[in-house]
Amino acid sequence: MTFAATILTLYPEMFPGPLGVSLAGRALGEGKWSLDTVQIRDFAIDRHKTVDDTPAGGGAGMVLRVDVLASAIDHARGLHPACPVLAMTPRGKPLSQERVRELAAGPGVTVLCGRFEGFDERIFEGRGVEEVSVGDIVLSGGEPAALMLLDACIRLLPGVMGAASSGTEESFENGLLEYPHYTRPAEWEGRTIPEVLRSGDHAKIAAWRKQRADEDTRLRRPDLWERHTGARAQPASGARRETKE
């Protein structure tokens, strides 16, 4: 099954962009995934191809019109009815590796890219659009975020990465940051590769990597560490123990 990516955008020329090279580009050429771009402006209802209007209640900037967006989404759903529709917006739920894996295992994804001040809020409920954020930052448009989302999905498709384990021993896959990596030369500017990694003792190497993953997550991403330790503290069934009074 080919993973179908459909991008709703005012700038279709931005695609495939970096997704046309390296692993994603090779996979696109091999038919492991497909790409369609939909020009939102094609669904404007006036002769000037207007896609935005001033914010209700006043304020700076312009807002993408709900009627134009709805027509574009309806068209995209007609191309790939089974694919979820995601809108890239800083007001969305933070994108996680878990959600990326869910998307990569499905038929594909339709991505709505915003511009200006964003979307008319009614589009999310009116068309069942999932709001997604790639971080606590504001971009000039949703296209760079869409490229990031698609790259994260495409690399997980069967046959895209050389080694199957490449997609499992990584940051966030087990709730932790990945352990640090080293390669030759063994010494560089007085800095050496940790001795354990040159020992050939696979059990000691695994233990060191687990320890470093724990330590680095605790120090660098205390939010991840808190969630990780909290998850481990839950009963195996996932149910919370009730407190008897």
C-alpha cells in the first residue's frame, strides 16, 4: 500500500522540496509514497481568487476563509477518503513520535497549511480537522511544518530505512532521549570514546546506553523524564489504584 500525502497550500511549488532528495526522495521515486498538492486558491468563489478576509472583531492581519477551506478539504477527501486531515497550527496538540507512528501505519495524510493569522476556527469542527503543532514557535506558514511531519512519517514506511532497528532505537521511541553516539577516530582533540563502547561487552554497552538515556533525559528534558517515570509507576493494567477511605 502506498502512503498518500496530500498538501493543501497556497504555495504548491514548495513541494516536494527537501522531500524530493535522500531517503524520502528515493522512496517517492520507488512509489513507496505519493504526493499531491492542492492549490487552496482554486476554491475561491470570486473572480479575484480571494482566500482570506479581515478578522471578526478587528485586529491585525487576515484570516483564511472557512468556505474556501471547506471546499478544498472536500476535494482532498474525495481523492483519499480514508486519510485523516491535519492542520498545522501553533494552537494544535504537540506532535509526538507516537502519533507519527500511527499516521505512518495508515493510508496516508492530508495536511492543511495555513498562512496569515491562521484559519477560521469553524473549519476544525465543521470538517473534523485535527490541529497539530510542531513546537512552541510561529512560522510564516504551515508548509515547513508539513515538510517536517511528512519526513517523520515517510522514514518509518516499510523499506525506506536500511535497517529496521534504525526506527526503534531512537529518541522518543521508548519515552526517553536516545543515548549519545561515537565513531572513529578513537581520540579527537584529547577527547576519547568511552572505554565501555570499545570493550566488546554487549551487556555492559547496553547498560551504559540505558544509563545515559536516563541521565540525558532527566537533565535535558525533565518533562519527558517526569512522564516516563510516571508511566513506569502505573500498574501493569494501566488502571489507577483506588484509595479506600
